[in-house]
Amino acid sequence: MAIDCFEQFLKGASLTGEIYSLDPSCLIMIGKSYASIRDFKTAIKLGEIGLENDHFNREVRGSLREWTDKYKRLFDMEERAVSTIEWLWKCRVWSSSFRRKYQFHMMKEWEEQLKENYFDMEVRHNLAYFAKNKWRALFVYEEECAIVIQRAVRCLQMRWRWSFAQRSKYLHLASDLYHQCKRNPYLPKIRQEILTLSKHKYAPKSHIIMSLPLIFEEQERKARVIQGLGRAYVSRTKFKDLLKNHRRKMFHLRF
């Protein structure tokens, strides 16, 4: 009874055209039911309706390929035709002239990208490979220059770090010597250390201790003047004493 009702439904759907609006998977499911009872004629008819609705449905094509040799040969011919068209298209697309045009187009695009970001490594790599006559030598030269600059910068950074440590050391030393000099301004040892420090290349140029050598020089000059005046005074005093003693002796000898 169920089979009769189902057949009546198919007849009604065929007459009204509603069968053509069914989903291909639904039609194939019904067709497989007919094929299971060896009614391939009805199954093929349902498969053809599904093929009209969706010509590239894998399930429909696979079922029709199993049920009839006619569609098996047709689908094989279609697949061979598609493969041939695809192969011919690939041959046309990847011909030497097309590759040259495509390469020229890509090089122009990469060069535009290079203008926007000159250090884009992917773009530089592509240009160095596909436009080696124009760009590779330049990029190699730039890389060698970059290596030299990086090495020089690393050496300078090491030197700057070492120099900073030395300058910090001599800055603390200059501050200590300045405070010692304020406590003992005429101690020769401290004054000599200040003079030695002021001549060192890492001595702090803006520190107040750098003005002390000029002050020391002026003090020494004045001290030499004072010493000279003192020696002259002592010499005059001795000369006067000697002259008095000579006159006194002469006076005693006379009388």
C-alpha cells in the first residue's frame, strides 16, 4: 500500500511539474530506492531530472554513472574535455610571452612597494632574484655597507660605554680632590694630583677643578715674587749688618 501511494505521488508530481522542483539529493535518494528493486528505468529518469537541476552534482553524476553506460561515457567525455581545456589554458597562460609580461608587471609592482618601504625584505628578495641585473648588485653593496656600519657602531658603542665609565670615574675623583683642596689648599700632594688630573683626556671639562691650575700658576708666580723680594730683603739686611760690623772694626783699629 505504501508503494502504491508513493507511485501515485510521483505520477501526480510528474503531471503537475512539482517533481522538477525537488532537491537533486532527494531525487537521487528516491532513485536509489528504485535501483535497489532493479527498476533502473525510473531511477535513471529521476537521475536525469536531478541532473537538469544541478549538472555538476557529484552524487547525481556518480549514481547515473553506475546505472547506465550512456551517462558513464558522457561524463568521461566531459571530464576529458575539461582536462584538455584546463591543460590548454595553462599552456596559454604560462607561455614565455605571458611569463615575460607577468614578470614585468610584478617588477613594476615590487618597485612601487620598494618606494613605499625601501627595507621590505620580501620585496628586495624578489627584485634581487627576478631583476638581478638591475637590483642585485645594489642590494649586495648596500648589505655590505650595512655590515660595515653595524660593526663600526658596535665598536663605537663599546667604546662609548667604556668612556662613560672612565668619565664617571674621573668625575668622582675630581669632586674628591676639589673638596680636599678646599680643606688643604696648599698641600703639595693634592695640588700635584689636581694638575695631573686636569691634563687627563677624560677629565671633566666643565668641572670647577679645571680652573684650579690657572689659580695655582698665578699663586706660584706671586709666591716666586714674594720669595724674590724676601731674598732681596734678607740680602740687604745682611749687607747692612756686614757694613756695620766692618765700620765698627775700622773704628776700633783707628782708635
